[in-house]
Amino acid sequence: MKSYQLIHQLINLVEQLEEENHGQEISIQDFTGFLLNKVGDNNKNLIGNEAQLRNDNSELKIAHQLENNIGRLFVFMSRYAKIYIKKALEGTPLQSGEEFTALAILRTHDHLSKSELINYNLQEKTSGTEVIRRLIAAGLVNEWDDIKDKRSKHIAITEAGKKLLYQVFLDMTHVSKMITGELTTAEKFSLQYLLQKLENFHLEHYEKKTITSKADLKSFAEQIEISR
């Protein structure tokens, strides 16, 4: 079979992607993004070999500027998204994207504790508690005492919350289209792969609460630099 070597390469690439995703099931979309980036990795002419970057102060400076620029773009993208989300939620009881995602999370569960929802929504306790308070006040979420632990409360989406969520979904789809802009389908696959890779990295730190101080931030940043 003339294509055996190609098939063997594809199998190896699937194994690599599974390792990156810690054995989790992967989709064709995940693999497409991964493959596009693997192909792109073969072209090193844009910034040169990474080992050479570390041996050249001027090139190392460029690498750091690249990282800082990516960070800046992430912040700006977040701000653009907030602007679009605010417009999409006009005329509804929802005031923020965090309230929308909280409802969406609750829609996929029978009920959650407040702390569970706050963690799923990647929020700090104070801001997460305020989001829940507003949803309850608007009649979109119910709360009740935990039978086993009176200090804990459980919450669930109401029928009114479900109805509102369905109404908002279409407008939020428009937000998603605006966020991805004029990217081609191939570019979207590639971006999705890279963002998922970053999500896996950051979620592990978030769940394990590894970054609790400025010193932790510095330590892990240095480890990343060494491991490249």
C-alpha cells in the first residue's frame, strides 16, 4: 500500500495529540487544528530556530516582545467580546457574559452548589456570588439549603431562566461570529486547537490553585522558559 507511510505518520500524530490532551477523546476538528499547526511548525523562517533565539540577545528580546504582544491581544480580544456581549444582552435581565454562562452551565446540570457554579464559571468568590444574587433576584435561578450541610446552598435554573437562555442563544451566536471575524475555516480550526491547548494548561493551574502569589507567577514563568 503506497500510502502506508502517510497513514503511519497520521497515527503517530493522533497519538501525540492524545498525549497533549491527557488521553481525552479528540474530534476531527481538534486533529485538524493540530495538523495545521504541525505543518506550520515545519516553516521556521519567520523567527528562526528557537534554540538560536536563546543564544542571541536581540532575537531573545524579539521573542519576549512576541509573548507580550500576544498577552496584549488577549486582553483586547476580551474587551471586544465584552462590548459585543453587552449589545447582545440589551433588553434582557442579564447584565454580563458571566450571567449568561452561569445560566448555560446550570442548564446542563440538575443543580449545583454555589461554589461549584462559581468554579465552573472561572470566577472569584465575590464576583461569582454577586452574579448568582442577581440571577436569583431576576427569577432566573432558584436556591435552597443543602439538606446535609446547612451552610451550603444549592441552585438550579428556573423555567423562566431556560426560556431566556434560548432567546439569547441566537444573539450570542452573532457574538461568536463577530469574535472570529473574517478568519477562514482552516484558520478557525487552527485557532481552536491553540486556544484549547492554552485552556488545558491554564485550567490545570486554576484547579490546583498553583498561582497564589507573585512569587508563584515568577517561578512558573521561569519553568516555562526553561522547558522550551
